[in-house]
Amino acid sequence: MRDILESERVILRSFNANDARDMFEYLSLEEVVKYEPYTVMSYDDCKKEARNRSNNPSFYAAVLKSENKLIGSIYFNHKQPYKYLTYELGYAFNPVYWNRGYATEAAQIIVRYGFNKLGAHRIIANCNQENQRSIKLLERLGMRRESDLKKDIFFSYSSLGEPNWVDSYMYAILREEYLNRT
């Protein structure tokens, strides 16, 4: 069982099978999965995904304390080689809760946990160059843009079966940068 992490308004905990309905509320929306490595999910897909995430220590359920409701997810994965102490951050949130600071707050919780509890040296995040919301969130976290990657990744295929390559940015923050900010 992983640690339960919390801030004033948000709790990060393990996923469980009961999270499927709340997951479906946002993972069934094109605007949410547009920049994700998966497509719109059905309710049955979300039931399977909730079970999968409950067994994956890299996924955290982001729960709004005031409503005890799952409003998004945080992905925080220890990258190989492990000795480099690098973690990758990702997230997806229900648009009903956008523009209220919850995603930023949840990401701040996991970044603090990564540096203060897990001993991370470096935390990275990749995002599609068109994803302005994600770019702004990463910059609010104090992360800096390290690279501008051209057509480095794809999540879908064209009608001809060709990959739909997209450009991405890599953001990062080092432990000493984080400590100097806090």
C-alpha cells in the first residue's frame, strides 16, 4: 500500500475498482484524452482501467476532499536506470474541475513527495507542444523547458495506417532547483 498524500483540498491515494464511474466522467471526453496515449474510453474500459491502475504504483487517484470525489489522476513513475533517481510526471483531470488549481495542487503534492520522501534527483514531464494548459501547469511547478522535440511521439494513426507524429516539449526540475524555490 502506497502512502496517502494530501494538501488542503486534494488527496492522492491508490486507485480502486470503485473509481470507474468518476474516471468515465472525464476519460470519455475527447478534450481530456486529446494529448494522452489512449483514446476516449467506454465505461467498461474505465472499469478495466481502474483495476489496472489499482495494481500500478505509478498511478495516483486525485480526490477532491470536499466532495470525496475522484477528479483526476497523477502518473509518477521512477524511470530506468533507477540509480539516476529520475521520475516522470503526468496527469489528466476532469474538465468540470479545470481552472480551480486542483491539478496544480495535486502535481505540487507529488513533486514535494518525490523530492522530500523518495529522494528524487530530477523530475521530468513531456507534453504535446499544442497543450497550452499542460505547459502552463508545468511552468507553475517551476519546471523549465529542456528540449523541443520534433515529431518524436505518436498516439494515433491516420486512415492510411501511418503514425500521426507530434512535436513535444520536455520539462524538468532538479532537486536543488526545487529546494531553492521552497
